[in-house]
Amino acid sequence: MKPTIVLVGRPNVGKSTLFNRLTRSKDALVADLPGLTRDRHYGHGRVGEKPYLVVDTGGFEPVVDSGILFEMAKQTLQAVDEADAVIFLVDSRAGVTPQDKLIAQKLRMSGRPVYLAVNKAEGANRAVVSAEFYELGLNLEPFVISSAHGDGVWDLIDSVLSDFPEPEEEEEDAKHPVFAVIGRPNVGKSTLVNAILGEERVIAFDQAGTTRDSIHIDFERNEKPYTIIDTAGVRRRGKVDEAIEKFSVIKSMQAVEAANVAVLVLDANQDIADQDATIAGFALEAGRALVIAINKWDVVTPERKEQIKKDIARKLYFLDFAKFHYISALKHKGIDDLFDSINQAYQAAMIKMPTPKITRVLQSALERQQPPRVGPIRPKLRYAHQGGVNPPIIVIHGNALHHIKDSYTRYLVQTFRKAFHLEGTPLRVQYKSTENPFDQEGTPAKAPTTLRRAKLSPRIAKKEEKKQLKRKVKVSAKKNIKP
Ligand SMILES: Nc1nc2c(ncn2[C@@H]2O[C@H](COP(=O)(O)OP(=O)(O)OP(=O)(O)O)[C@@H](O)[C@H]2O)c(=O)[nH]1
Ligand SMILES: [Mg+2]
């Protein structure tokens, strides 16, 4: 499971700057879809083989930013509670403030693993800037960093991640569909889970599921095993009690990460909310297969039906790969069809595509339409193979591929999707350029400094970082670390 790292600190200490750095990954694959507003508080990152989730709590709620009344916002406390690790940012230039002390106190009480990061410390002496923060009584060795320049950031994230195991490959046989039921409170998630399980044989309840507060249930349907992750988390057999459910984006994120397929439940009586789009966008970014269930269809008027369909077309248009089902969990209507789509989405997400066929599809796509030239350069796509599942990834090799426009990538995605009948799952196309000495603009040959360094062992990385720091004092700061 991916660890969730939550960034906390008083306003203006640099949380968002750090967040951007931690989520700006070299292989950010999701082309920005026009109109898909991403919630820039929740993001993915990766160092080497280790992926993680990051949450920026800045601006979660308006805060009283001065005086003794200052308290950490409720949402922030909830995020801390749901975190696997917390990075507490303070400002080296401002020194220890009363707010820092209050936050430190809350964090001590939370019992979560905390990392103290002394920010805005570019070019400063580590020992000197960190000294006064021992006063916070966290009993921690502070990490001295500069979010803006990148100094010390990878050392910090390396330490945070070293407490979590490398992601393990599941055994081929052990694989069966795991799907997460997500959505806002009271849309009917637990009713749906009950409807699905109602007729099926429940093998085990796993109360202590890996996802905090979510319940993992193994069951069989048509003699095939499944695991369902119920994020409502307050389910008792035969009893539906969603009233006390509280919504948590983090919980939803963690469930989506742990699943192969996300089932997003919407209430037909309510308009699509920002939170719905946020979770849907998150599932897309995570590359998860997705099925949408519009629930409570039994109690909506014909006018409302038209209205909600329009609302969906407008606000969730970026889910064009997903199937939409209009269901009644309470009346057990549409459950079978929904289940068919879950299965289909799972199959599509786990598909194995033979290399010759991928290459053939690529060739015919190229025959129909070449990527447009950029000045004198025409990107050359040579061959392709599959680079992963859930989501399926197609890796294309060639020259000058970084000149390919998003619109052409979308054309390729559509072509592959059609050729392999992929419904219900995002599909990704990745490019691997071979360097061409005649390509004047050239492929960016070197990975940016930070990313290269992130793959070194912590000890070597530290040395490397010191060198870098020395160099940087002399050279202009701007040149550094720009993944
Ligand atoms: N010199 C320097 N400035 C920084 C650094 N990190 C952030 N800043 C600056 O500090 C200011 C605040 O940074 P943000 O990242 O917006 O701070 P924040 O904690 O997200 O603020 P809120 O969301 O309002 O709580 C910006 O002007 C940043 O450019 C750093 O490492 N060094
Ligand atoms: Mg911020």
C-alpha cells in the first residue's frame, strides 16, 4: 500500500511549494485534460521504486493565523489522523513561533510518525538554523531543507519512505478483482455493498483492513473470488447506518489505490459536486479502472433524470472511458449489469497485449495519420510494447518523441483502445526516445539532478547533496534542481 504523507505547518511556511516538488514527477503521465480541475491538495509522487501519496493541508479551512486562539483546523487534524507519516514544516527565517508550538503539541498527541522540516534554509548553516527548533520538544532531528530550491528534500522524503516496505508484486494466481466503493456520504455505498453481498457467499470480514477505517470483504460470485473495499466503514451485517459516516478524501484515495477497480457512487438527487470530480480525477490519475453508479434511480422524476444526465455530461466528461449505470441499490435494480461492467473493467485493466499486435496497430495508426512536424523535426515512432497493467501502459520507442503533441497522444490512445476493446480503464501511452545526434533541439538526455539523486543510496545522496550545496553557493541558485 502506498504511504500517505501529510504536510502540515502554519500559513506561508512553504507547504504548497514542497507539495509541488514532491508531486512533480518525471513520469507524470496523465496529459492535462482541458477542464479537469485537479484538486491541488492531493497528489501522487514517487522516489525510485517507491510511490507515495501527498496531502497539502494548507487552505483546508480558513485559519485564525495569529493569537493564542489558533488551533489546527479540524480537517487538518483529520488528515493527520489518517496519515501514515506527517511532515511538519517550520520557517527557518521566522524561527519558532507560538503557532509552531501549538501545532507541535497537537502532533505529539496524535501519535503519528512526525518529521520536522526546517524550510527556506537555502545556503544556511544546518546546525545553526536547526538549533532553535529543538525547543518544539518533538525529540526529532530536524531536516534542514529548501522547498523552493530542492535542497535536502530528497533526503527528507527518503527517510520518510525508508519506514515503509517496497511495493511487492502480487502472485499471478492470487490475483482476483478488488474493487472499492467510493462516494460522498449517504449516496448509498453501504446499501450497494449489501445488495452485492446479499445473495453472495461472504467468506470473511476483514475489519482490520490495511486501509484505515475501510472494510475489506472477500466474497464469491458465480464461483469467482472478489474483494470489496467499503469506504463507508460503518457497516454491520443487515444493517445500514450511514448517518455517522464522515467524508474523507484521504480514505477514498487510499481505497482507490488499494483496488483494481473503483466504483464511484453518485446520488441521482444531487448535482455532481466538486468532491465527486476530485475523487474521479484522482482515480484517473491513479490509473484505476472506473465504473460509475448513479444510485436512487427509483425515486427520481423524469425531469430530474434529464437534469442529472446533463450535469454528468458536463462535469464528468473526462470519464469517457467509463461505463455509467443507473441503479437502485435499495431495490436491487441494475446490480447485475453493474457487476458485468466491474468485471469488464477489471479484464480491460489487466489485459496482456501481444507485442506484434501492438506494433501492427501502431503501424496502421501511423499510416492513417503521422504526428505533425515541429519545425524541421518529425517525431519518428518505431515500435511499441506493453509496459504494465492496471492501467495498461503502451511504451512507444522512436526518435524526437518529446515533440509529440497531446492531441496526437489522444489519437493513439483512442486507436489502441478500439483495437484492444478496452472499456472501463484508463490507458496510457509512454514515449522512449533514442537519442538522435541530428535532432538539433535534442532529447533532454539527462534526468534532472534531483531525480537522479533520488535513486542513489541515502548515504551517497547526502554526500552528493553536500557537494551540490557548496557548488550552489557559488553558482546561481536558479540553475539547480528543476525536475
Ligand atoms: N526562500 C524560500 N522561499 C520559500 C521556500 N519555500 C517556500 N517559499 C516561499 O514562501 C512563500 C509561501 O510558500 P507556500 O508554499 O505558498 O506556503 P504554504 O505553507 O503553502 O502557505 P499556506 O497554504 O498559505 O498555508 C512563497 O512566497 C514561497 O515562494 C524556500 O525553501 N525558500
Ligand atoms: Mg499552500
